Amino acid sequence: MAAGRMEQQRVPVVVVGESLTSLGIVRSLAGRGIEIHLAATTRWCPAGLSRHARVAIVPALDGRPLVEGLKALARRLGRRAVLMLCGDRQVDAVNDHRDELAAFYQFTLPPAGMLRTLANKATFQQFALEHGLDVPRTAIIRAGEPVSAALRDLTLPLVIKPADKARVLTGHAERAVRVHTRAEADAVAARMVASSGCVVAQEWIVGDDADIYFALFVCDAGSRVAGMFCGRKLVCDPPDVGSTGICVDAGEQSATLVREALRFIQATGYRGIGSVEYKRDRRSGRFVIVEPTVGRSDWQEEIATLCGVNLPLQAWLAECGLPPEPPRPIAAPQAWSASLFHPRPALPEGARLRDAWLRLDDPLPGLHHYLVEELARRVLRRLGRLLHAAPAPARAAAAAVAVEVETVAARKARP
């Protein structure tokens, strides 16, 4: 190995977050001679239990406390590490303090204003229309505006969701909801506006979960693509509007998705790690943007690594000023699953289904997830059914405990 490359190999990585996304990044970088640190508030999270990462406790995963925690970690390391983010709250914190953190870390993000534009569903909708990107017909509703009038011109069914995802992540707003009637649309939109201040209502794109595709990519500081992978969802959790449950390579649609993703990258001047989710309209065959993921790795990022396109590694190489590595040949098609309990759809012939949690060479994340977190959730659900006929105080106490367990588990799993 050349001396310059050996020197670059000493650049460590700090992965920020406690979600399954973090675990995928850690495993993607393992075995490459890269020192991997995980910034988290607890060791008891998916990546924190991996044998491939060293856990560094930070006081919080958002805002000023995260920034101070990252600075303290950098001082302990004594050198600038490559920073990789796994959640929207972390992206917001780093974006707001990027000049301050640039003295301590190497990272690439879209320009601050562009990042905010892309991260908000309302401002992204306007940007997409101005730049000729395909998006669903959408109404944007803000606090104080009449809901029914805003929705009148849209064709049912609709998907209604808060414009600012941060409100969802902090538990102050609900996730996307699919509605089928005018009365339901008005009620859901009014409820969401009251909790989040601004919502977007989009016409439903005809198709099911298997019509949802995505392009994952890494761009260097000059907006040149260092790596790209296109995939297809087979299962969403919950169906229609949820996160990826099972996904595979995009197959014959990959070339079209690459072209669409390059249009997005060119229009935004994108830099760093990101992705775009699309849905293929079954009536027209057109790929319509559902939403971008900005400044961080996506939930199902590891499917790319399993298929031979190691995007976290490409991002690390780009930060070190090294050329990208070519895709690694794989022996058989790969499928990625976020849970053992998802229904098994038909997979491509010969595909190997890989659970996101369980790995023989890194067992603790999977054992903890299924034997502790999943078991606790299932026990509480069963307890809830048993207590359904119990006195009101007992039902209330059990419900409070169940909500707390679900919230903690979701925080550790989701980006």
C-alpha cells in the first residue's frame, strides 16, 4: 500500500446516531482498517453493541449539547475525523454549527440554505416545481389557512404529512397518513396543522409498496458522484406510508433511476451523502419523487453495501481525497430486511435475504433487538389485551408503560 494511502487510512470515522442506520454504516466500514467511533447517548443501541465500533457517550443527539459532545470527542481523538450522520436532528445541529465543527471534523453537506430547502417538504415542493423535477400534485396548508379550500382541487386518495420532519421525530406530530374521503382529509389536515404548523397534502401515486424505488448516493465537494446504488422496496412498515421493511436491487429500472437521481443532483448541486425516494406511477410508468433524504445515510443504506456498492466507504474515501473504489462483484442477488417478522414477498430468483440486525460475526445487536426490545414490545401488547377488561387505573398505568417502551425502542431503531 502506498505511503500516502496508509496515512489516509489513519483518518478515523465518527458515526453519529443510535438507529439501525448507524449499525449499517458501522458494518459497512468494518474490516477496512478504519478506526470507527459511535457518538451516542447510550451503549444500548444497535451500533453501540456492535463489536466494530467504540462508543463515545455524548449528552444528546441534537442541538447545542450534541455539538459540544462532538467537540469534546474530537479533542480526545486529537485529530480530525470524518463525520457521518444518521438522523435529521443530527443534520440540523451540524448544519446550524457547521463552521464551528469544521475545525474538528471532515464532512461534506449541501450548502446550508439548500439543505434547509430540501429537508422541508413544503419548500422542497416549490423548489422541485421550479426546477422541473417530477413531484405529486400537492397542497401546502399553513396555520390559519382554510383546510377544505386548500384540498379542494386535489384528487383523492391523499397522503398528508407534516412539512417539517423534525416535529415527527420529537413526537410532536404524527407521521404520514393516507386518507380516502374529503371529511377524513379535512380532519387529518386540521389536526396536523394544529400540531406542526404546516402540512403538505399530496395526491396518491397509483401503485403499491413494490412500486417504491430509491437512489442512494455520495457526492464529493464538487458535486461529482462518488457512488450510487438504486433499489426497490418490496415491503413497507406500516404498508403504503411506512419505512422500508424489505428491499432489493432496482434491477431493470436502475438505469432510469440513475438518470432521475442525476437530475436531482444537478438541480440541487448536491454534496455529501443523500438519497431520493421515488414511486413509479403504474398508469404512466413515470417516476415521481416522494421525498429526498438530506445530509445523512438512509434507513436501508446497507442494502447497497450488500450488493457491492459500499457508500459509507466511498464517502470516507472522498473526504480523504482518495478515488472511489469500483463496485464489488457479488455471488447472488441480495435482499435486506428490517425485521424477521415482516411478511416474505417473492424475491428475485436466487436472492439471499439478510436480516438487518442478526449477523453471525456481529451477534449482539441482533440478540439485544430480538430478545430484549422485540420481546418486551410483544409482552406489553399481550398484557394490554389482557388488561382491556381491567379497571381504568390499571389500564392507564399499563398504557403509560407500553408507550414509554415503544418510544424508547423506536428512538433507538429509527433515524
